[in-house]
Amino acid sequence: GVTVATITDELRQRYELAESTTKGVVIVEVTDNSSASSESLRPGDVIVEVGQEEVSSPAEVNAKVNAAKQEDKKSVLLLIDRQGDLRFVALRFPDAN
């Protein structure tokens, strides 16, 4: 439900990310009617952790989400930084049925 990217100077400027926001990956797109949109995630939010482990690239986010799915987990816990406001979000996986 989300598209993420490595934090670049261009994205830092577009989403007004603080210079201190150097860890994590930025959300650049959120699919309508996805679990991410229902959790109020939005472009410009920075994913700092997935499953309580720091992430620094889109590949790490994908790997940790896929690992959680393979372990038959119902959701994955994300630590989100929105303009310096940190919060945890449990992102539910769509039912595989």
C-alpha cells in the first residue's frame, strides 16, 4: 500500500524534512483504500523502523515486511517520523484468502 524511497536532498526539500531526519526511508505514495491509508500514513512520512529494527533503504523495508508475511504475521509494526513526531503504526496485511 505504500511506495518508499531513499531520503535524498530533493525529497528532503519536497516534504520539508528536517536535516536531522537522516535515518529511515520516506513514503512517496500511499495507495487509496489500503491498510496504509486507513492508518493515515501519507507521503512525507519517514519509516524509521520496521518490526523494531532500523531501516535505511527501500530494500530493507521490503525484506522485513516480506519476512513478517512469510512468518504468517497479521501485521508489521512501523515507527513513523512525521515532522519530528514519532509514532508506532501497526500495518495490517490484507487477508491472503
